[in-house]
Amino acid sequence: MRWIPMSWVKFILFLAGIGLFAWLIKSAGPRALFHSFQQVGWPFLFLFLPYLLVYLFDAIGWQVAFHHRPKELGFVRLFLVRTAGESLNNTLPSAYLGGEPVKALLLKRFHVDMAEAASSVIVAKTTMTIAQIMFILVGFGAFYLASERSIAIPGLLPGILLLLGIGVFGIGVLVRWQRTGFTRPLMRLAENIGFLARK
């Protein structure tokens, strides 16, 4: 089997990214986008600050998920790897999981074992998902307390309890997947991508 050169893969993905970006601009309307930027002005740069902080703290948390992190894999490189993976998560219709194999694959460049890379990705993703579920549940509880004092919504408490049960079940599934070898499919996918992209 003839392998696809990495240079060609990068070039094709680069063109695909530019095409997708151009399509998004065309769909939204260039004039409408320009008008929106004019209305907001230069303070629109502050819109990126919350996302930057989230990515920074997520990268800090990801560092803890490694058993043995090579010296070549500093914080800046880990941050860039995470940014690349999250970019794919936000653009691909893959249930926010499409960029995870890419993260594991990119970590191999910095002499991280594939098993270590895959397990760190899964641990980081699991803890982030659990934190998000807990945050949402706290929000539902606060909404329930605020609604009880102002307006009565029929079925609010049963609905919150149902969502609480779903959240707890989801956390249990994630933990079980992690303990029963959920990293294996991720490792196989990342290795296949690496083989196809080999020079």
C-alpha cells in the first residue's frame, strides 16, 4: 500500500480549512459581518479573552493527566496541541470528539507513547465533561430556587430530578468507559491516521 505523504495531507487540510472558512463567511454575509464589527469596534478583541482563559486552564489540567511527560512537551506545545484538537471538535460533526484522536497523534511527535497519549486525552476529556455536567446541575438547582420564589412552573422539580439522574448516569458511563479500555478504539484510530499520513 502506498502511503500518502504528510505534505500532501497538510496541504489538502489547509485548503479544506480555507474553503470552510470562506463558506462560513459567505453564509453569514460579508456585509453583515463587517457591519457587526463596526458596531462593536476594537473591544471585540475582548470576546476572545474568556475562550483563551478556558483553553489555558484546560491545558494546565491536561498536564496533570500524564504519568510521564517528556521534557520536549512543554506547556506551550501542550496548549497548541489542545487548540488544534479543539478546533476540529468545534468544526467537525463528530459529537465533539473528532479532535481527540488528533491530540493523541500530535503528542507522538514529542515522544509520548501512544498509550500514554490516548489515556491522557481520555482522562482530560472525562474530567472536563464531569465538571461541565456538575456546573449545569448547579445551574438547574439555582434556577429551581429562583423560580420557586417568583413563578411556579409545572413539572419543574421532576424535570430537574430527571436531568440530575441523566447527568449522574452520564458520569458513570464515562468513568466505566475509562476503566474498561475506552482508549483502545482511540489508539487504533490515531495509529491508522498516523500510518496514512506517513511519508
